[in-house]
Amino acid sequence: MNFRKIISGSAVTVISLAMLAGCASPSAMTCDEFAQLSNDDRMSTIKDLIKEQDLDPNSNIIGTTSVQTDVLNYCGIIWGSSEATRNNDQPIENAVDWSNYTP
């Protein structure tokens, strides 16, 4: 077992949790906060946002990708960018019309 990988993975988890600590839930995260996350952490946040709606993010990858696209567009985040250009201080929850997503 490679202990360096374990330590690196643990450090990433701790940093990610620290970044999310300021938010009560993913839906409370602002566009500026979301933009600062890595692509992996963004996807984890999107999945958590979906779970908050009592939906299963793993049941439909197209639906999960659609929610991610809704958030990126709402926040004005270009893929790979760490800057939100719209709705900077608004919660990412506002990006999604949940009536379009049914269990």
C-alpha cells in the first residue's frame, strides 16, 4: 500500500471539507464559493445538492450533468475556470428548477 497516496487523499478530503465548512448545505454555497472548487469537488457538491432534493444522482447521469450545467451557466463559470462571472453571491440552489427533475 502506498502511504503517500493515502496521505495525499486525506489532505484533499480535509481541504475540501474545510472549504465546505462555511456552508450549512450545498444549496447554500454561493457561485463564488462553487467556482473555487476543483472539478471533482464541484461534481461532489452537485451530487450532494441533488441528494438534498431526495433524488439519486447516480440513477441518471444525464440528469446529474444537466444540474451541473444549470449551475455552471447560472454562475457564469466556464469549464476549468475558478471564477464566477454572474450571480456571484447567490446560492447555487437558485440555478436549478427542480420541477424538471422527478424521482
